Amino acid sequence: MSPQEALSDLDGFTVEVPSWAYGNSGTRFKVFTTPGTPRDPFEKIADAAQVHALTGLSPRVSLHIPWDRVEDFDGLRAHAEELGVRIGGINSNLFQDDDYKLGSLTHVDPRVRAKAVAHHLDCVDVMRATGSTDLKLWLPDGTNYAGQDSLRGRQDRLADSLREIYAALDPGHRLLVEYKFFEPYFYTMDIPDWGTALLHCQALGERAQVVLDTGHHAPGTNIEFIVVQLLRAGRLGAFDFNSRFYADDDLMVGSADPFQLFRIMVEIVAVGAHRPESGVNFMLDQCHNIEDKVAGQVRSVLNVEQALAKALLVDTAALTAAQEAGDVIGAHDVLMDAFHTDVRGALADRREARGLPRDPMAAYRASGYAAKIAAERVGGTQAGWS
Ligand code: PSV
Ligand code: MN
């Protein structure tokens, strides 16, 4: 197969961008503001639409509730569609309410659990209004000290709460359950790993699937192995792509470790999971603390596309032959040949053929969009994590 033919398998591949990437974020030390930062979800969607207009790769935007709550979700949906994008996954938020200090879906007090469940029913209403099909749940619950709470009791309460949420979904909806090994709690998290997420999803039903956030593992974890396992179980619902050097750094995906991103994509391609019919939602979950936010998202979606393109170029016949012959170095070399291929020219050709800029980053700089939004978005309160 020619490289062009192999790359034609990129047709239909999309990346979902997060609304919060366009708002201000920071570390616990400082949130730096940027002129032109959106003041509301309408402006966030306008920025997301720019990324799609430049790359042709990101036609959906995930929302975070309540950060993106608006009076008129029909209007927000229409606004997105007018700009050529649509609403993607709806993220719930269990990490910013005083009631949740000791837990939300796992809390020992049934009143707090009911409140956390009700928030998800609210998110399901947002899904109905916006046409979203994915409800994404990251559980920030956990404990800081041994003995603080019953670990087993928390799992039982979590299972009950998740059952209530799952029962509220419409037939075309999915529940995407995300895991994270530490933070905001440090002794235990109630969904710390893919195994726990998978067990809960399997107990719920087929439309409960796991979200793999690439920043949510201990250093050195072999993430592509987890990808393989979740694909084998038919439960890889989505990625939250970002890069990390230390913890949940939320940097641009493919910046810290492009080879890891490639290795993940190799496992995706091996079973055709990059194709839309696989149902795997390739989302970004990033925070652009110091870099331009729109450009940061452009760079990220292009990095994902590049990693996928390289994975599509793996000579699978040669790889299988080397593996079957026990040729350790030969098999490794086949993968490395694909990884070291410069696909940027071929991807630029593909973009040009579709009427898109060859170099989306240069086109963004030349467009004057950053200066335009800085001039227009004066006054009001810039969006952030509230
Ligand atoms: C938690 O760290 C997380 O990865 C979840 O996906 C949240 O919804 C998101 O970050 C908020 O940015
Ligand atoms: Mn995430």
C-alpha cells in the first residue's frame, strides 16, 4: 500500500476539543490572564470553531457543567452549528462544591450522594438540549488518611450512585468513566485506575465505558498496554489527551512524549479504533496556562493527527513477519521506521486538497484572530474554572 493510500484512512478521524482549554487556567500558584480570553461559552465555542476551520479535524466541543451553563442551550447548540461545529461530551463537575469535601457519589451522607447524582441528571438534560451523546464523569473522591473512611463502603456507595446515573441515560447515551491515580486526594482515590473504572462499567452495562486521560497514571506506566486491554474488553470509550512530565500537567498532547502518543496510536490502528464507527472519542483535556490557547489547541490536534498518520504507516506485513520470526530488533525497527517518517508534507498535501491551509499554525498567525478577539472582548469576566 502506498503512503497516500495508508493515509487515506485518516478520512473521518476527528478530535474533540474541550471548552475549558479556551478559558483561563493555571496552577495553584497563579492564573495568568490573556487578552481575548472568552467571557462565556458562546465565545469559547467561537474559538473552538477557529481550530476546526484551520485544521478540519475538530468538529466537536466538550462542555463542562456548571462552567458552561447557559440559559438557552438550544441557542448555544445553534451557535455552534452556525460556526460549523457541534456540542460533544458533557463533563460533570464534582470537585468545586463545599458539600463534596469528604466525597460526592461516595459520600457517607445520602443527602450529599443524592445531590451529586442529581447533578448528573441535570447534565443528561443538557445532553438532550445540545444533542450530546456522551456524559463524562471524573470522580474526584478519595481519602487522605488510612482509616478516614471505609474503602469498601465507598465502593459500594459509588456503585449505587453510578447505577442511578446510568439508569437516567437515554438509549443513545453513553456514560464515560474517567480514572486518576492521585489528586485531589493522596491516600486513596475511589476510581484510581483503569481496572476499577472497568469493573464499575462492566457492572453498569454496555453503554458505560472508560476514559483514559494520558496524564492520570504513575510515571513510567505503559499506557498503550492499558489501551490494548480496554479495547479487548470493548470498553475504551474515550481519551483525554494531554502531556505530562510529572503529574497531571495538562500540557499540549505530543509535546512531552510524541513517541508515547505514537505507541498508543499503533494499538488503536491495530484494531481500526481510529475510525468513527469504533465509537472511541479522541478528546483533548488540556490547560494552556502560558501559551496562546487557540494556537495551543491547533498544535494539539495536529500532533494527534501526526501520531495517527505515523501509526498508519507501520508496515504491518513486515512487522508480523519479524514478530513471527522472533526477530526482536527487526520488529522494533519496523515500528521505529514509521515513527521517524516525516509526515508533515503529506498531511499538508491532504489539507490543501480539502481546501484547508497547508500550515494551520501559520494561517492562524496570519489571520489576525488573536488581535481581533483581544480588541473585541473587552470588559466582562474572563472564563476560567468557575
Ligand atoms: C481531572 O483532572 C480531569 O482530567 C477531568 O477530566 C476533569 O473533568 C478535567 O480534568 C477538568 O479539566
Ligand atoms: Mn481528564
